[in-house]
Amino acid sequence: MVTGGGSLSVAAGGEQIRGLKQALEAQVPAVAVSLDGLTFTYIAPIAVPQPAGSYVSVATPEGPRLGQVREAVIEHAEGPEVGAAFGEFDNVRMRVRFDRLTGSGAMLEASPPFHDAPFTPAAADAVTAWQDANRGRGAMLALGEAALAPGVRAELDAAGFGRHTFLCGQSGSGKSYAMGLVLEQLLLETDIPIVVLDPNSDATRLRELTDGADAALAERWRDIAPRIAVRGAGREGDERLRLRFFDLEPGLQQAVVGLNPLRDREEFDALRRLIEADRAGGSVAELMALVHEAGDPELAALELRIRNLGVLDWPVWSRDSNDPGLLGELDRDDWRCLVVDLGSIALPAERAMVAAAVLSKLWARRTQRRPVLLVVDEAHNVCPPDPADELTAYATEHAVRVAGEGRKFGIYLLVASQRPLKVHENVLSQCDNLFLMRMNSAGDLARLGELFSFVPPGLLARATSFGLGESLVAGRVASHPMFARTGRRIASEGGSDVPADWARR
């Protein structure tokens, strides 16, 4: 404690201390240490920020090697004891605290162990050269630009989509736009068929070119667009979303009419007899005619149940008993992308039924081993942790089964949602790829850290500060965990935000 009769010049003393602090901070070296040549720790001056995710060139004993910072924190260090003048007090002894950066990272290039190795920010051409030398075994998909290395391409390895993928980001983060870009690249650069469960009609304009699209890519897209099929409840002709009740799996048929084999024994038996009588398939109208004409009290009870549930009024039922509709199309190979426009369906129960029908159909044909990428957007509506009704429970059961066993049969998932906590754990836990966009929820980020332990926590934490279109990509689709900025799309967006004209004066 300073005591005495003289007056203290706080401003002058404070300026002196700040100068000492800055001098100490300027002397902090940028050096790294590695015991194994795989990971490193470092200290660096705070005046030269190295945020988590940035790239550095480390001067190892065998020459410069590329590394990536995975964690960066500001450390308050104790400096030497110094004397400072405060007013009439010429030599007040105190310790000056100063700041420096500390953290850890991973070596992207093979390196021997090193100690006190100087490092500097990596040049863009060094990062590009490393990427070119470490390309994946599949086609490379153009995602955009590396967010922390301007001028460096952000690319995805198409072969990585042979594992399940989770894409998440809160509303307004650019999730739907990024999803569309990934689909475009997969259609341009690979041959895998894609089925999209599209609850917000975001992919319904996938066939249409956006204004200003790259001319060369636009020409290629014109060849692909005719093989993009969109099926919706409000569409006409072949584009109308159609299903036949008798084509549904027995378990889904029971869920549609809300029957339990033990609780509803008589009606369940009536449904079984009805199905056995018309295995060749038929429309819902023909089904009800059979029920009404039979004169059977159990069938009459079944008819009353169906009418009370309003199932007959669902627009998705096929009007033609000879038209297999959507489930028949899934067996064909004359399309590259089949968009199931769930957003065109008004009733939640009807949407759940269609999603469940697609999932069960793809699972039923698994032994054919026909590769397909199944995109489930807003997956919290299809496979939540606690399904609220029988149809959603049926869809969830099949989503969990596909997540757990589908990959060996060639069924790959791309699951998207705003809230990881609202998607069934047994679906997310099977995902080997993560696309993370802006996420402010601490609970959701903690959950992602548990499920995707291969993603460095220091990189996950940055998701709260992402701008529009920025993302963290990690897993089999990327050569390393990287921050990316979404590039331009080729096709038009189907869904969009409501204009905020109301906010103008």
C-alpha cells in the first residue's frame, strides 16, 4: 500500500504503468512447443491475434510446417516487479500484469517434435498448396471460401457423404441456403440419387437457375434440371404428391387409422381382413366402398373411425388405383433428385405419414443396395426425442433404424435442424459429419460437443459469433475442421424470409 503526505498523480502513474504493460506485451515471442509433432501449444503476443481456426506456419527443425490453431485464450501474466513514480513518491514497487495469447493447435503437415519454434500466420498460397496435396478420394465440392484464410477455397470431399451428416444452425444463420448449395454440388459432381423431405418448400425451385449464375455451371445445370422431380400436394398431373393406402407398410397403415392390435382388437382384425382382400392395391375411395358394402359391424366401426379421423380428406391419396405414385417413383431410376414437398401439406399428421412412408420404403428396399442420399430437413419434426403421436413415432423408428444400419446398405442421411436437442439422439449419434452455423444456445452447443467429440471445443465455441453464411465443417467431408463462408448458388431458393418492410419509416 502506498502511504505518505504527498499528492498522487494518478493519470501520470497510470500512463507509466500502461507503457510498461505494452512494452512487456511487445516482447512476448510467438513460439510453439510439440512433444509428438501432431499437436502443439503456444504463446504469442496479443497484438498479433491468432483466433481458433486460423492457420500458422511453424518453423520446425525440418523446415516450415502448416498448423491450425484449435484453441486461443487471453492469459493474464505476472510481469517483473518495477518502480513507478506517483506524485511525490518516486519509487513505488509493484508488479505489472500484462496479456498474452496462449492456446493449442494441430499440425496439418507431418512434423518432428519441436521446442520454442517460431511461427507466423500462414500465407494463403501455403494453405492452398496443402489442400491440393491432401484432396479426398471423392469429387471435390465447392462450398465457398475459407473464413479465416481469404482467397483459399473451402471444399468438401464428396466421398464423405458416404457417412451420415448433421447440418444445424438457428433461424437466420443461412442454413437453408447452405443446404441448397450442398445439394447443387452433389448433383453437379456426383451420381448419387437424392431424396429430399422438404418441410419448408426450400428445394422446390431447385430446377430454376438463379440470376447471375456462372455461365459454365448454368449450362451443366440445364442438363441436370430435367431429372429433378418435385412432388407436392397442390401440384397438377404427375407432379401431384400421391400415395395409395394399400402400398403402405402394415405398421404404417395401422398408425394412419390409429389402431393398436391389443387395444382395438376387433377393428384391427377388420383392417387386416380388408387388406388381405385387396392386396393388389386400391384408392381410399375404393377402400371405403368395400367397407361400406360389406355390412360387417366390425368393418362399420372401422369406417366410422376412418371418417372421424378425417383420413379420407387427405389430399395426398391417389385418385387412381393403378397409379403407384411416390412410392413407385422411389423404385425408378429416371430421376437424380426427388423433392417431396412436405411444406405443401397442411395437416401435421399427413406430413408425418408421408415422411414415414418414404423412410419405410427406402428401408424396405435396402437389400437392393442402391445408394441414395436421404435429406431430412427440419428433422425435429420427423424424428424428435419424444414423438407425440403414432405416425411420428413410426417415422422416428425408421429414421433411427436407417441411422444405425442404413449406411451398409447405401442409405446415407443428411439431417438438418435448428435445434440439436430436439432431434432424436440415436439419429445424431450416428452422424460422422457436422455442419454448424450460427448457434447461440449454450445447451445446444454443449450437446453438440458431447455427440461430436471429434470437433475441437475451441472451434465449436465460435459458433455464437458466426455471421450469415458462416459455418464450421468437420468430419469425413473435410480434410480438417474448417471455418467456411458459403459461396454463390446456381439454383433459385424456394423459401425466403418475409420482407421487413414494416420496419421502415
